Amino acid sequence: MKIQLQSQQVSISLHKGIGFRKVKKRAKRKWYINTKENTTPREKNKMPTETQREYAKQYYQKNKKKIELRRRKYRAANKEKVLELARKNGRKYWAANREKELLRGRKYYAENREKEIKRRTQYRDANKEKENKYRQEYYESHKEDMQEYYKKRYQENKEHFQEYSRTYYHQNIEERRKYTRIYHKTNGVEARENWNKANLSKLRLYAATRTARKRNATPPWLTEQHKNEIAEIYAQAVEQEKRTGVPHHVDHIVPLQGKNVCGLHVPWNLQVLTATQNRSKGNRIK
């Protein structure tokens, strides 16, 4: 079976089984013979671009399966090399065409928004572990840049993020509470210790602020008996924690800094709760 390749200067036949390079060499030779009278020594090995393209196109169509198989085998045997070359060429192209590609990407996304959202969602669902690993590795290798970026973004859109957080919390309040309970049950002590170590200055500031509030909330008419009762309540919390192995807190029934009313640091405004109950109550009267 033959494929006829015609051009202004050369006519060749591609025979099944003859390699690309051999046929190309024959084409070059025929072209040179036909044009040698008007060809300089420097142009001897040249061949018209149009002829090469036409030849390559016909050769690929004729040997498509064989070429694709050869390419797959090469990629499988040289995976790292191929990936590195692709990254290198990709970075080079991106650096030279950044604005053009960003504009093209935005235009395509605007025209195919629903399709892209669906495609990305399906990909994330099918590759959760891979995506999480990639994000974690990328964040660790660009930690300072990412923190600076998110900080700047939050400051520029502070009201938007606060409103979004409030809306999301109220729409998913039961799910968030369930997650918080499970998290504190499985990671509470360890997470708290790690946070305390990483935020010692914040912890000390909070303790100092809390102490100041207590002093302001402690009435001057409090007697020694009242102070002893307060100490006894704190002792009860420690005793219950030792007996049960569950962390206990002393809670103000009416918070020292409530939303509508502020309580006092007095015996009848104190109660012993588990740490989980106290966190769940928060700064509310309950």
C-alpha cells in the first residue's frame, strides 16, 4: 500500500514498513536531485518546511497506533525524565505567557462556569487523599508566603469573611457542635497542651485579663466567709477532676462579661462544671 506525497519540487511514495527517517532521507535526496542546479552547498540538507509538514502529517495518520504505542512505552520507561521536561517547559512557557494564560483561563471559566465547577468537584471527590497531600505539601513548602497571603486577603475582605463565618456556623450549627465534641473527646488534652505551648504569650495575656475582670467583678463588701466559700468551690472542682479523671472548671453562672448583663465573682454565682459543659455554655447564662 502506498501513500503519494506531492509538492512543487518532489514526489515520493511511503511504503508500509519503511521508517520515518528513511523515507524522510529519500525525500530530501529526491528534492536535492530535482533542485541541485539552483541549490548552494549550504542548502544541500535543507527541505521545504511545507513538504516536511505534509509528509509528517501523512506518516502520522498512517502509523498512528504504532507511534502512540511507542510514545506510551517511552513515557512509562522514562517517567521522571518526561515529567521533569514537562515541568521545565511548562514553567518556561508560563513565565513568558503569564498574563495571556491568566486571561485565557478567566475567559474560559466565565464561559464554562457550571461545567468547570462540576468537573473540579468530581475530581476532588475522586482524589481526596491526593489533593489533601498536595495541599499540605504545598503549604509546608510555602508556609510564610501562604500565611502572608491569607492575612492580607482577610484584612482586605474582613467584613465578608466574618459574615460568611457567621452564616456558615448558623446553617451548620448541629454538625459543628458534633464535630467539636468528637474532636475534644479524642484530641482535647493533647490539642490544648500543644496550643498552650505554641501560644504561651496569648495564654498569659488571657489569664491576666481574666484576673483583672475578676478583681473588678469582686465586690468590696465580700466577707472572709464568702472568700472561703469561693476557695471551697475551686477545691471541689479539683477534687472532682481527680476522682473522675475528667477536667472540671469553675464557671460563672452569669458571665463576668455577658452580652446584656455582667455577673459578680461571688459564691452564689459560681458552679462546678466539666470542661466540656463549660465550653458548650460559653459566655451565656445557662
